[in-house]
Amino acid sequence: MAQLKPGVVSGKDYLTLVAAAKAGGYALPAVNVSSSSTINAVLEAAAKNNADIIIQLSNGGAQFYAGQGMKDGFKAKVLGAVAAAYHVHLLAEHYGVCVVLHTDHANKGLIPWVEALLDHGEAYFKQHGKPLFSSHMLDLSEDPMEFNLSECARILTRMAPLDMSLEIELGVTGGEEDGIGGELDESADNSHLYTQPEDVLQAYERLSPIGHFSVAASFGNVHGVYKPGNVQLRPEILKNSQALIEKQRNTGSKPLNLVFHGGSGSEKAKITEAVGYGVFKMNIDTDLQFAYSEAIGKFVSENPKAFLYQIDPETDKPYKKFYDPRKYLRLAEQNMVARLNEAFVDLGSKDKSLAA
């Protein structure tokens, strides 16, 4: 098995990580973060499971990281992502795992955000000889196919010299995540949630000569958690997309690097099937948000007076040890780690780290 230096991976090391996951029949959890606390919980979970990990920021998560009090919201989205990236670069090596550093779901209106991050990425590359982020995502799935692919080609042309990968989306992942998309209409015809293999072939032909990229091909996956029966996953779409490219372009097995959005709440058998078709990355956000908040809610419920009084009005008992944010935020981190423990097992990536 290949071995890599611990820390943020990019370029050939990124491709090695992806190839190892596909060859080994496992996938990496991709976790949306919004604070140093959530980043540290993800790194802790990866280290405990001897597993590599994908850490990603949405524009809203990046803005929160910078501070929502910053008057210039766009600048906050840029600087928050940059600050979080520096945080991960500094700590990941010391946790002893390989980390893919990624940005998530940039639609048409957020193309300037990605371009601003590339400004910082080019400066970082010039100084360090490696990119600030391993990859970025352009989610132009709600736009015409030609616009989607032409913009992806334009951005990938800029990213390729930095040894970065681009994630694209074909088809529409249902639901809403951080302002991108909309709530799933559970009574509607959701046929648009399924990507056509011919579209994937078109993307492959357009982008593969430029650089490396991955595809979020929609097979009924939905952001968020919805009641059973309303989300019908069809992973065979991924199998058919791989088969079409293999046949038309005479490639090796599973030529596409596939990603699975909307993994929270999905059936474990469907997750396993999707991974078998070449999915190396599964986004998991909603379940982890709940795990983080659940622990805080439980602690507040068990110690209600500590969040009403600094000193108990009846017993004069001080509550500082309870309302100290480090107390309940640590519990939140631990609960997030526990949920990630489950994800590493579900995706088969536990004890599969390539970190030397």
C-alpha cells in the first residue's frame, strides 16, 4: 500500500489517495466545518480511526469562521476559508493523517468566491510550492449544460497548474445546503435528481484533457434528512456512467472519480453499493450538525440552572465549571467524533490511512 506524508494532500498525492480508495473499495467522509472546534473534532476522529479525511467549507461555513460580525460578507467568505485552510495545514500533520482540503457547493453566484480563493491559492503556491486547497467545487447543475461545462473548463484551466482538482455536479442534488438549492418537494416528480450517463461522458471528454476532476453525479441523493420512502437512491446510475466511458473511450475500470452528496440519513446498503461503483467521497453534514448540537442540548437540559445563573440563588453554588464554553463544546466535539466513528466503518475507511 502506498504511503504519504501526513498533512494536507494535493497533486499526485491527492490522486494516490483517491486511487487507493477506489482500488480498496472504500470512501472517505467529507465533513463540512464552520469553526476551529469542528475542524479539531474531525481531525481527532480521523486520527482515532487511523483514517484519512476530507475537510470542506461552504461559503456560509467560511463566513462563520471569519466571524459574521465582519461587515463585508464576501470578504468574510474568502478570508474565513483562507483562515480555516491555514488552521488545517498547521494541525493536520500533527494528527498524523492525510487530509483533502476542499470547498463545497459554489453555484453561479459564487464563482467570484472561487476565483478569489484561487488568487490566494496562487500566492500560496508561489510561496510554498503547493496549493492552499486540494480542490474546489463548482456546482452549476441548475444552469444549462454548456454553461456548466464551459465554466468548469475555464476554472480547471486555472487550477491545473496549481496541482488542484475540480469537483463538478451533474444533475441536481435535492434539498438545500447552506443557501444552495431548495427544500425538497416530497410530493413532486423528482426525476431531475438523476444524472444521465451521456452527460457524464460529455463532461469527461471536455475536462479530462485539462486536468483532474471528480463528478457529483446525482442518483437521487438529497441534502438533509427526510422521512423514509421519499428519497429513492439509484446507485446503478453510477455504474452505468462508468461503463459508458469505459466502452466509448476504452479506459481502464472505473475511470470516473465519483462523489456522493447528501449522505446523511442514507441507507447503508446503498452507500456500500455506491462505493463499489467508484465513489471515493461521501458528504456528511446534517448528521454531524445534529450530533454536535445534540450533546450541547443534553448538557443544558441536565444542568439548566447553570445557564440561568452564575451562582445558584438557593445554594450559592457557583456554576462556572458548567457554563465555561470549553465544557459543553468539548462534549459536542466528542459526540461528533462518535458519529464519525460510525461513518468510517460504513464507508470502509477505518484503519486505511495512507499516512506514513
